[in-house]
Amino acid sequence: MRKKLALTLGFAALAAVGAAVAAIGPTGPGQFYTYYDDNGTVVGYSAIRCDNTRESWGKFTKNYSDGYFICDPEI
């Protein structure tokens, strides 16, 4: 009985911590794109930063990779 109670309380605590982290969460992800020519050389870059400012340079092509910035929540 004690083990079952301890396990139940443990899962409840884990769920509470998970909910708190999810509620705080990042302000939103920033996103970036890196553009390549046919030889794989970087020829362009575009980004939307966490504060929603934009940056871009170079040539945009159909060959690209993308990713996300992890944004810290504002305090």
C-alpha cells in the first residue's frame, strides 16, 4: 500500500512540475534558414529571431536547411 501511494504521489509531483514548465515555456521559437547552391556551399541565410526581428542576406535557393532558436522566457 505504501509503495502504491508513493508511486502515485511521485507521478502527481512529476505531472505538476511538467505543467509548470509548460506554462512558463519559451516566448516562442525563433526560426532560421540556411540556403545552399548545388555544390552545398552556403549562399544565403534568413532568420526570425526570438524578439521577432528579421535578418537575411545572400541568395535564397530551393536547397535549404532550417532550424529553431530556443527562446528564453521574459522575466
